[in-house]
Amino acid sequence: MRRRYEWLYTMIPKSWEGLTIEKVMKRKWKLPRKLRHDFRSGGKVLLNGEHPHWKTAVVHEGDELGLRLFEPSTVRIPAVDMNLEVLFEDDHLLVVNKPAGVFTHPNGAEDGATLWNGVAYYSEQQSLPVLPKYIHRLDRHTSGAVLFGKHDLAIATLGEMMKKRRITRTYIAKVHGTMEEDEGRIDSPIDKDPAHTTKRRVDENGKQAVTNYSVLYRDDEHTLIRLHLETGRTHQIRVHLSSIGHPLLGDSLYGGSGDQQGRQALHAASLSFVHPFTEESITCYASVETSPFFEEEDLSFLKSN
């Protein structure tokens, strides 16, 4: 793939031989209907330099397909300098290290200093034409790696990858008490707590939720663990750990110690995936050296296991 001004160009591989433009967009890139309509009606697709008929024009190996992906963004949010740590960046993706204590995105007009606002500032400083969009979220008091797409195709493709669990997120957490088992699997459905507007709880009538964990080290009072999620429910890690009697340090909502320095002992330590456009294997590690709960050397457990 190569970028030229507002356009991204790619060569058609042999495996796409004979497909129509419509099928390329729908089957190969899994674009949602609305985005396919936008590309078609906006004349944002070129085949060998010409606007093709979506339903009849077919592609052949070696053809050049052009997509207009880098138009100036119409989305505007206030830009806030947050001095973000960038973990990975290219023309398509951006991964940043979210600080604890900030929301991923605005939830109302009063939220003007979220991670997305920080990314907006970074985008302005880098003269990016499009405002990157977050692909997933972290709770306000959780820190770590967050993935952004830098154009509509990346946003749609990464969203589909996240939905199909083709993006691996690894967390580290410090919990109350000493876990006896070296590893475990929590398979307990989660639903909203009717007694609390923001809280969740384990409920047999809720949605399936599965969390896997392994112990990195333990002492008489706390246990440091690594976690992988098979599902992505709201507050899943917090609810599951609390349900087995080991709430997060700092997570007062789910039975942990009171808030310490505006965070809880949960950090999205790494993000791994195959790049949807370059097919490169990407792993990003997010530093936790400023956390009151973790030491910098904790990440050595993650990288060596």
C-alpha cells in the first residue's frame, strides 16, 4: 500500500481475482453498509485511475485500487495537551498510553479533558488531516494501551477485528489477598446492578463473560496477576475479581481499598494484533512506571512469559 495526498493505493492480489468492487468492500474488508454507501456515492474509489461501476466492474491481479481516506476531518472536539505517550503510529493506526484518571472519550459537554481530546491535540500538532477514532475504551481509573484508527477503513476494519477477538489485550492487576492457584478461569455472566446506575454484578441471567488469569507473584497481602479476556463486558475484570474475593486495590466500587491517587490497580499492559493492511505482527507495551501500585519492573514478567 502507498499513500498519495488524500488517497491510499493498493495492488489487487491474486486471491481477489474476479471480485466486483462491491464484493471487495463487503467480503474482504468487511465494510459496513453505511461506509460502502459513502465510498460509492462520494466517488471515493478508483480502479486503475477511473471510477468503476461497483456491481459490474471486476478486479484482476495487479490492478491498482485507490481509496480516498485522508480527507480533512469534519469531526471537531476541543484539543487538550496531555503529553501523551505514543506506543505505535503509522498512516492507519495510533496506539497511545492512556493515563489513569481520565475518560477515554467525552460523555457530556462538561467532559473536555479526555483521552480523545488529548489525541485531538496530538493530531493538530502532527497536522493529521483526520481525527483518529478510538476502537475500544478503558475505564476512567484504568491506564494503558488504547488503539485508534486514523481513517474510516481502519476504524471499520479494526472494529471488526476487535469484535472477533483478533486483537489481544493483556492486563496486569494487583488484588487484595493471596490467590492460592497459579492460574484460573472465571466464567460468570455479568449484568447491570439494578441497585446502582453504573455498577455491574455477576448474574446467571446476564451476558456471558470469561476472564483468564495467571499469578505473576504473591505475598501475604496482595497478588499481582496477568489477565486475558475472552469477552469484553463493562467492568468485567473488576466484577470477576471481586466475585472471587480478590477485588482490585483502589477499586472502592467493587470492594477494594479506597481510591489512591485517582486510580485502581488495573493496567492494560499490552496490545497485540496483525496489522490489517501490512500484515505485520504488532505488540505494544504500555509503561506503568508512574503508577502508585506497580513498579516498572513488573512489565518484565509480562515480556518474559
